[in-house]
Amino acid sequence: MAATTMEQLVSLCKRRGFIFQNADIYGGQQGVYDYGPLGVELKNNLKAAWWRAMVYERDDVEGLDAAILTNRKVLKYSGHEDTFSDPMVDCKKCKGRFRADHIKDGKCPNCGASDLTEPRPFNLMFKTQVGPVESAENIGYLRPETAQAIFTQFKNVVDSTSRKLPFGIAQIGKSFRNEITPRNFIFRVREFEQAELEYFVFPGDDEKWHEIWKNERINWWLEQGLSMENIHIYTTPSDDLAHYAKACYDIEYRFPHGMEELEGIANRRDYDLGNHTKAQEEFELEAHCHQNPDSTTKLCIRDDESGKWIVPFVIEPSMGIDRGVLALLTEAYTEEDLGDGNSRVVLKLKKHLAPIKVAIIPLKKNSEEIMAKCHELKNKLMKLGIGRVQLENTGNIGKAYRRHDEVGTPLCLTVDFETIENKPETVTIRDRDTMEQIRVSTDELPAYLREYFL
Ligand code: ATP
């Protein structure tokens, strides 16, 4: 089977309402995308699957939903103000600006000129002003990662939940990076969502937990439908690690543009908690750094056995939701030869991720009886809690099947004259992948669908 191309995905996403370029009517805003009617469902389903696995199915993780607007001091002590930058070069000829590591053979990727400046750091954070007065104290940032609020709220979470090590705090939310060269559709964008877990462990246990989380996360991706042959684990060389990291694995995926990072799993050691912890002489910490004159709090936990205060180490699985959506679309997109000179596009998403779970299709749109039955079924089935049940209104059954194959709807349910005339009432259920059809009585439908989806 031919590999999925970015053009196929971009076209499907626009045509069927998954993803649109932001500010499209004004020529588009680079590196910013909007999720359409089906995209928002897919994205929500992916986030729900992550939350279920990371929070609900575990007994050692709490959730958090912190603000995007971030106090300058947080990003000063996290190291982002000083170090969160990519070296960049400017082309003196065309005035383009590019990441130094994206330059090949010393030539401008835009115009080919060799007249480039020396690499200079470029801070990737979006700076803003908080409140009416423009001053250094009022500088704020849109967060470049969700993680920092997990660290700054560490004590509040521990105090309110009485957690002991090891335990984690999970969060899903928007992050912003002023990427120099956003590209490859939703792969590298300036506004994106992250799902991050900060898992706090005893120092010394960190390497063991790093391995455990690497395996957990690979398995989770396989459960979402990615195949192992499209996954590669990259171990970051020590001289290329982020400023906070002791070690890092990247789960890479074979995107249409190449094998690239989908999720990072970093050992952030005690860097962040240590840096945000109040400097105190009487308080002996072995943390990475505790020279913080601005913090009011010690971000540590008492070890019941030794009675000592310790700053935990942290393992961080951090995935991009948008890259997750792109990986799922890449994997699921299938062109099938039907053998009769026809072909079809099928989005073979796992059913828990499919934007629409069941499409109810009237055989004839202008039959009042059929339409009444469709409405009745829709009202009944949407109460099952299986996700979105959509009443299809094209009135052309072939077109409806084609559309729902293309957007990954697992089941199409057709209401025809037999439905109304037969006792007991029955509907046809068509399976997306096998295209097989069976008749099921409407009385048995709720149990059938519950069994299928839940
Ligand atoms: P890259 O090397 O690709 O720039 P990164 O190593 O800087 O990524 P992290 O800081 O580890 O990324 O962020 C964790 C996750 O957040 C990444 O694995 C990715 O899925 C997502 N992510 C980071 N930057 C972006 C971006 N600009 N657009 C979309 N997703 C992103």
C-alpha cells in the first residue's frame, strides 16, 4: 500500500471539515490552524483517551488545569527566559529567517544565497503585557509548555490530596511557541496543545521510572492504532538535551514528511522543583538549585521513612495533541481497491477515536415516516453515551457511505421501508471496514451498540 502523503491529508481535512487554516479568508496565519466539526471530535476523543489512561485508570495520578498566562518569574526560574531559544540565521539577500539546524550547505532555503548571518539565539516565547501599565514587572508570557504550572502548584496538590511518592500530576492544554519556521501542516505550529504528565519519584528511582514510562507510552500509542513498524525510539545524545533534562527518549512516528518526534519522555530530575523552591539556609536540600529569593515555598515532600525533606525527581511524558492527530490520520488513511474498477478512501480510526460513532441514514429523505423513525432513533441512541450519533441528511445512500468511510464512522445505520413495515422493526447496520451489512431489531440496538462501543 502506498504511503499516505501530506497532500492527501490536507485535502481530506479541508474537504471533510477536520482542520482549516486559521484566518483563511485573509490569506491564512502561518503556523496556526483551526479544528473543524470533525477535527474537534477527533481531538477531544484523543484527549479523553489520554486522560482515561493517565488519570482514571491509575491510582497514582491527579489532574490539573492551569492558566495559560504565565508570570514572568515562573519562566525566569524555569530557565526558559534565558535558554528557550533556537539559534537562527538571517539571509541578508531575501531577509528570510531560518533555524540554523535547518540550513543545508550554508545556503538560504528560500533564495539559495550564501550570504547568511552568524547563528543568533531567538527566544520562542510569546511575550505579552499583563494589566494596563507597560513595565518590566508586568511582562507575562503565553506558556511554552504546560509543565511549569504543575511544578509551581506541586505543594498545593500534595497538601490537598496527601499524595506520597511516587505519584503524578497530569494536564492537557494549549502551549505557544513562536516557531521560526512552522511547517508540515499541524506538525510544527505556533499554537498547539500538549498532554503532559509530571511523575514525581524518589531520586535514585528516576532511571527505573524513565524506562517504565517509555514502555507505557509506546503501548498506549499502539492501543490508539499506531503500528510498531511506524514507531522509532530515539535516545537524545547528552550534548543535545534540553536545559532541564538528564536523559530523554523521543517516540518518533513515520509522518508523511519523515520520522519525527511525536512525544518526548524526559527525565527532568529535580531541576524545576529545585529551581522554584525558596532559598532557605536551615533547610538542607540536595536539590539541583535552591537559590531562589523570590519563591515563598519549598517544593518538596517529607519521606516517611527517613523523616527527611526531599525534592523529587520527575519523569515527564509529554505529547503534542496536534502531532497525535496527524499521526492517527496518517496511520488510518487508506485507499482501497474494491476490485470492480472502483476504489474508496477509508479512515480506519479505532472506534473510540472516530469523530462520529454512528450515522443514521434515511433511505428516502422525502418519506415522512422514515424521517420520523430516524429522529426517534437518534434521540434514543444519543442517550447511550457512546459519543456522537449523527443524523445524515444527504438522502443518497451511496454518497453517505462514501462520506462516512472517509471520515472513519465505524457504523452506518440505514432506516428503510422494511424498518417501518416489519414487526419487529429492524435497521441495517453497515460495518466501515468489512462493508458487511446485518439487520438488527431496533429493540436490540442499544444493547448491540453498547457492547460494540463501550
Ligand atoms: P521539536 O524538537 O520537534 O521542536 P521539542 O523537543 O521542542 O520538539 P518538547 O519541548 O519535548 O518538543 O515538547 C513536547 C511535545 O510537544 C513534542 O513531542 C511535540 O509533540 C509537541 N510540540 C512541541 N513543539 C510543537 C510545535 N511547535 N507544534 C506542535 N507540537 C509541538
